[in-house]
Amino acid sequence: MYAISNWLFTVCCLAPSLLVSAVTPPDESTKKVGVGIVAHPLETGDEVEKAMYTWMGQTPQIEHIFIPDNPQHLFELLRKVGMNNKQIKFLVLAGHGSAQTPSINLHRDVLWPTDVDPVYLKQQLKLYQKILKARQAKNRDTRRAQKEVDTYKRKLQDLESLSEVMAENATVILVNCSTARTDAGRQFVQNFGNALLSKRGGTIIASREDVAVEQIDSRLELLNRMLFNWEYPTPGDILVAGDWQHFPIAAKTAEAARCPDIAGAWVGELYVKEVSGSTNIRTGQKRRASFAITQDQCNLVLKFGNNEISGDFKPGETAAPDVGERLQRAEALLSKSPTGALTKAELVIYGSDSGALKGKMEVTIEQRSANGALIVSGGRLSRE
């Protein structure tokens, strides 16, 4: 949700404002444009949505205002802006939201966190590919499974193409109440920012509190803001107040673009390959293992039970944007900042030229027991 402030409406919250109308309009010669996204036309929106539409109309950076029906339509509209050698330098998305359910309301649907979460989308794609294969093997109806496979492939393609349309060091503002209040909300903002800005970098901005649309209707209000809030709007300006958090998104380097995306949960069986020192653990023992990997370009953090360790992909030309695409194998070495018993981890990720190993990850880990024994374990993991 968001609310409309006093003089014209009722205050939702008192917080620093986004006054973007004072910024220089986009330079036409460089074909950089500004885009605003709203949920409803001016005639049919509620009072808050009408004020948001008016605010966008007063903002000189915003040259195009779109009303997408759903996430797919939103991504299509943004890509169309990118045609004819144009790039989006300034993007504002305004729609009701909340801390409890981070999201952005569109005209007929909602942009949910799962719509911009590549790990979730890849997990769903893999699930329905598995279902499709099983139904094909049993000569059963595959239409629903095939539809889901096609849907998740399209969603991933939509997400991966977004950053192509954004300009270098672009700014994205989410004008939605409390989007960045919770960890889940901040992850939503981060994922959306990565989808939009990872190619050329930029900043995505979201509020930790409810936002308010404020209209300056009098010279008294203008004087008050100038004296106490260090703002210099003119009477009639509409501002958006909120507790704004900036999320800088770094552009992927050429090397980082070659690193496969392996973030998420991996499961499989580990067996003890080598033991040195005094311990009850014996070579050949097996155990079920679950790893959680987070990733920032080519930098990795692996969590395994109470253990955590970080590292990087090894330099080279073997990696690719996604596991299973134009990739035979990529290797990573993790030995930095170990916690728990874990002292080192080596990862090998296999891709499309690897036959039955496609999409698998081989793991070798070294752990040091409390009495100094060294245990080396290894195994092959799959995405959960």
C-alpha cells in the first residue's frame, strides 16, 4: 500500500522524500529514456494511484508511462523501449505492496518475488522437466507438464533479457510500501535489481516503511520544507516520502559473465575418501549431504551444516552463464574464511558437453576434527 499526504490528502508517514523533478531531464542525443510503470489509468485508479500517475507526469525524466497487465507484459514493454537503440536510464515502478507480502501490484496481476528469482525458476523448470520425462516414459498425457516447462523457460528468458535494455548506471525506484522492510523483501529488491542492472550496473531504491505521496500546495508548506527538511520543491510539486534504502548493483565483468550460476541448494551423497590422524571415521563411510551456495558473480559462499567457507571460480574460458549451456566444466576453489571443521572445498560443475554428468556438481571437502585429524570426503550433487 501507499498513502497520500496532507494539504491534499492524509499523511501516511513522515520520512525523507524522493524529489526527482529537480534532476536534469534525459539527454535525447544519447537515446537514454525514463519510464514509469503504474497499475491503473488516471481515470480508473484510486486516489493514491491517481496521485502517483500525476507525480510521474510531473517528473521530467519520465517520458513513457506504461500500464502492464502482468509480469510478462511488463518485461515485454521494457524490452520494446530498448528497440531502436534506446536504453532506460530511469525507471519507476509504482503499485500497492506490503511488508507481509513483498510484491508490486500491476493492472491485472502481481509481480511476486518468485517472478524475479532465477534460482526458484530454475528449480521449477528442472522439476517439470523431470515430470515431463517420466510421463513420456509411461506414454501418459504430457500436455500440462510441457506447458509448465515452456512457461518456466520463457520466464527465465524474460528475466535474463531485462538488463539488455537498461543504461549504464541506471536508477530504478520501487514506489511501494515497505518493500525493503523484511529480509524477504530486501531479497526481492536485490533479485529484481540484479535482473535489471547486472549488465551495466546501477542502483535500485526501495522503502523500508510505507510511502506517502505529498503535494506542496502552499508557500507556507514550501517554506517549512526549505527550513527544516532541506528540500527545494516549488508549489504544486508532488513528492514521494519514504524510508529509502539504496541497493547498488555492480555490472558483471567479462570474467564474471562466464561464471555459471550455481546459487541454491545442492544435495547428494558424500563418502570418505581419505583419513589422516586419530578418528573414529573410516574410509568409505557415506552420509547424505545438503549444501547451500550463495553467489556474487564469480565469488561463492558454501554452507554445509555448521560450516561455511568462501572462494572463487578458477580463471579460464570453460564457464558459461548457466549450468548446462555451452559449458563442459568449470572449477571453483573455496578456502577463504572457513568456519567450523571445514578447511577447503573444491567444486567441479558439468555442462552440456558432459553427457550424463550434465548439470551435476562434484564436491571434494577437507575437514579438520577437534583432535587434528584430517578427513577428505567427496561426492556428486544435484540441485535440490
